[in-house]
Amino acid sequence: MKIYRTFLTPQPEEIIAACAAGHSVCVPPNMLDFATGDVASFAGYPTGNHHQLVKASEARLAAQQGARLIIAVPSIISGAMLGTTSTGIHEPLMAEIVLLREAVPHPTTLAIMIDTQKFDDAQALALATVAKTSGADAICTGVTESRPHSHPVLASVLPVIAIGRSSACAQDAAIWLNTDINSAE
């Protein structure tokens, strides 16, 4: 499993030190200038409550600054679409992911955040299927902490990226965004 040291509220010197030590890092878009090597970043983090064009611009700028992996938080996370039916979510989600994919072409990896704390396995699976159809390369299963029991289900559709402080949250994931920047892992 690939591990990214994930800095949610970093100081520049923390990022510089982690990169100098050879770690892959995940940093907020405004901290990309301090990161080198294998870098990931977010678009629309943490709420997804950004205009789609702002998220697409944020994602594109991150890719242009060297991020190889972009984790985008769609509007469904903010609850903006939660009042609609399950199928009513799919069309706006698809449109948002297509816009993001166009802003971030391959070879940059585009992951879509589907919070498994908010959606049950059936809902998450349906959303992951929409993400795959729309051009996403992976699914990130949490905003701050993943639920690992959903990983095998989602991994049947797309590679899974887990987020959290403990390796237990990363069970069955291809990538772990380790938010405990002081851990040995």
C-alpha cells in the first residue's frame, strides 16, 4: 500500500522536512510550493461546498504545480444534493466529475471523495459507479476518517484511497492518506 503523509493544516517547514526525508505527501493546494517529489492535493476540501468551476480551477492548478493525485470533494459531501433521491444525485455528480476530469487530464490521477461515514455501502457503491463512469480513477472513502468495512465493496469498482490517523482505517485500500504526520508509517 502506498502511503502519503497528509498535512491538513501544515506549516511549510513540516512539508519541506517530509519531502526531504523522501516521503510522499498530500498537502492543501496553497502549500504545493513547498512540496517536492510524489505529491497529492485536494480540490474542494473539506466540505465540497465550492462552486464547481472553483474546484476545477483548484484541481488544474494543483496538477500544473506537480500534484500527481488530486482528491476532489464533490458537492454531495456538503449535503447540497442530499435532499434529492439517490438517482437524483447521480446526474449532478456525473457533471461535476466530468468537469473535474476535463480540468485534470491523465496522467494525473483523479480521486473522488465519497464519505463512508455519511453514505451506507449501497449508496457509496452507486456513487462509486457514477464516479467511474464519469472518468474518476479512484475513490477516497472519508473526509477525515475512512470506514474500512466498505473498502472491499468499493474496490470492486475503483481503487480505494483511505484517510485517517491509524493504519486500521486503511485496510484493503490501495493508498493511505496518513493524517498522523508524526507516525513512523
